[in-house]
Amino acid sequence: MQGLVGEPLMARPADLVLWRSGRDYFAAGRKVFRLSGGNYAEPPRLQVLDEDLMQRLRGRRKGRRPNWLRRDPEETRALLGDANIVRLVRLEEEAISFLQDVRREHADLPPVVSWSGGKDSTVASVLAQRAFPDERIPHVFADTTIELPSTYEFMREFRRENPAVPFLIGMPARDFFELCREIGPPSRIQRWCCTTHKAAPLTDVMRAVAGDSQVLAVTGLRRHESAGRQSYDRVSNRHKISIQLQVNPLVDWHDFDIWLWHLVHRPAMNEAYRWGLDRVGCMYCPSGGGWSDHLISSIYPAKIAAWRDLLVELFSASGVGDAESYVDSGQWRGRSTGNIGGAYLAGTRAYEIDTVPCQDDPYSVTYELTANFDLRVLSELLKPFGTVHRQIEPGFCGDFEVTGKWGAFSVHAVPRWRKVRVTFDRPATRRRLMGTIRLQLRKLQACVGCGACAALCQRGAIVSVGRNYRIREDQCTHCLECVRGLKAGCRAAHSLNVRRVGQHA
């Protein structure tokens, strides 16, 4: 506590004496104090709610120490276990039975455990191994490269304690800091990092397990973690990783249930929870807040200072007047487009596309781009629409004929003029595809090789992204999910979206 508020709390710290719920701290069943405020730049404020208890914690009351302050941690664990063992056993048995039922229903799908280094995935791992005792279940982990150092320490400890568990690690295609410079830092709205640094790497390792099949991915996801997860099902296909059938055995468990399980079973745990973090994840998560910022910066000041410096640099270059206050107050988390501070994010480009109907031909539309493009990549990006026949004059223009289940159209593209003219076979095709083609052209301009679209492809048809974008025609089913499944058709384009006065998208 001294590192958080600048003064020592307990004269003789003891385990399981002080308990936290949100920003409130309890001892002996009573609320002792509350912490409020706090961010990168300043510590939180301490509000004492029970002066007598506070003085006893600090050892400033004369006389014999009360029992709750002298109680051995083992006794506390035993009391908690005895009082709640019926509930805990019922929860465990129900979750294991559920996993076994799902496994029988999907016997053809190989199971994996989606392991994050947090308290919930630890429970999911143990229950999955108990549910399938005769199987060596691979654990898959997306190493974002910006995890808390304590997560990497816990991962090493977990692997030492579970040497028989296959452990597969997926790595992102791009460096996080590089992407921040290219497409702007993530925010609560522009959470591109979850797709590029988690979903895409996990897709790669899951494909290594399942090949062209799906996997049965056991997770620690719970509805009580956030408002956004309230609608999650216990078995779901609704997520960013198309190759997985997500199985959530803990979906209705409460925080109390998870902590009770840990206190009773006492597995290895990520040390970050002891600092006061509710959830562990990336060090620079835009969904955090001032409290988590302060906690993490107290433990890893150099890493947080480097992140803060980058944010200040990017927003200063984009025209924010007081970039330091903008960052320290957390306003950066609310970024929704590339328009920041009346200018644009440094290093970004305006990836809007003008759609201009042809006055002389109602079947044709001209797309006016804002950047040069590669005709070979355009040819690949047309494949999701159907079979592509192409004729390219390198350095000048390209002509393409596309025929598929969505309709037929021809394309004439001139990179140096930054124009793509599309002529549809009939009005219905024009109505059906005009917007989707524009989304794919956004990707033509904005692709940074993040792998988000590849993660959406159930068949693994997108085998390369970025400048070497390539789609296997024999694998593509022309479902268009790799286009329509992403906002703006591309995570980078969505993050860089810049609205200009008088410009139509």
C-alpha cells in the first residue's frame, strides 16, 4: 500500500487480512478505507472510513491484537472452504459435466484451452483437464508482446507445473508500437489491438491444431466481467476467431466463486492480482482507467513512461494543444477516428474513398482513392467476390472480369490516377456489391498486414496479408466475411478514418 498512497498501512503485513472490492478495502468484515483518483501522473487519494480499524491495522492501538489480525492464513482458508464447500463442489461438478456433454456433441473437434494468464483461464484449464483426463489438451496463448511481466512469469511457472500440457504460443504479425505510429493508438472505440494482437495470433495456432476444421476452445470468459459480455452464450460462434467453437463453462460464475476456488485450491496465480488489479492483460489496455494506470506504473514505471511518451508524441503531432493533460486525463481512450485536435494523427493518411456514379452509364461507378495502389494486390482482393480473370499492364492499368454467386462485374483500375471504375452486369448486382467493393478498396489502401481479415476466414484461404496479400482460390468460398465482418472492411482503415468537411464516403 505504501507504493500506492505514499505511506505504510500495516505495521506487520499478514495475508488474508485486508480484502478489496472495487476501490473499497475491508478488514474484519467492515469497510476501512476507499481509494479514489490516481493515474499515470498522480497517486490515488486515501479516504479513511473507519478510523479505529485503520489505527489497528497500523499497529497504533495499545493492547492485545484482535483475533482477525492474528489469525493464520491457513485458518482463514479453512473457514472459507468449510463455509462454502457445498457451493464450490456444485459449481465444479456442473462445469465438468457441461464440458463432457459438449465434447460428446462435438466429438470430431479437437479441444484446446484458451489460456490468458488470468485467474479465470486458470480455473478453466483445471476443469478442462479434469473433464477430459485421457486427453493432452493443448493450451493456446496469444503473446501480444505487451503483456504484464508478471504474466510471463506466471506462464513460466504454469508450464513448469504442467510439463505434460502442450503449450502453443501465437505471436502478432506486427510490432505494437509500430502499428500505433502507423494507424494511431488503440482506444475504447478503436480496439484494433484485440484483433491484431490476440484474435489473429490465436487463429494461427488453432489452425496448427485443427487444420481445416474448427477447434473446441474452452475459455474462462464470464458474463460478470463486463457489461459487454452479458449477452455471451455458453457455447458460441459469435466472436472474432471464426475457426473456434467457443465453450464457456464459467460463464455464470461470479467473482466470489472464482476467488473462492483459488483460495481453496491454491494454484499458482498471476502476481498482478495482489497489487489490486481486477483483470490482467496488456500493459497499455485502452479499456483500463486511471486506477489500473497508477497500479501498473507503480510497479513498472519505465515501461509506462515509454508508453506515455509515445502517446504524448503522437497527440502533440496531431495538433492537441496540451497533449500531456490529454494523455494523463485519459481522454486518449475516447478516440473514435483519425481526427484528433483539429488535425490528423501523426503518420496517418486519409483513407476515405469517394464513390462517384457515372452520369452516362447507370451500371458504372468510379471509386476515387486517396493513395496509390498495387494492381496485383487488387487482383487478390477481388477473389472473395468470385472467379477473377485479369489483364495487367504493369505500372499503368489493370482490367479484371469477376463472376460469382453475388453477380458479375468488370473493373478498370489506374493506380497513378488513383481511380477504380466498376461496371456491374445489372442494377441488382450494383445495389448488392457497390458498398462491399468500397470496403475492399479501403483495405487495398490501408492494409498494414495485421491479419484481422485472415482471422475471420473459416477456411484459411487468406494465406498472406500486407504487400504480399494472397488468397487461395481453391479454399475461398466467396462468403465475403473477410470484408463485411470488419468495420470499414479493414481494421487499419477504420482506425484511420478521417472525415473531411465536404467529403462524402
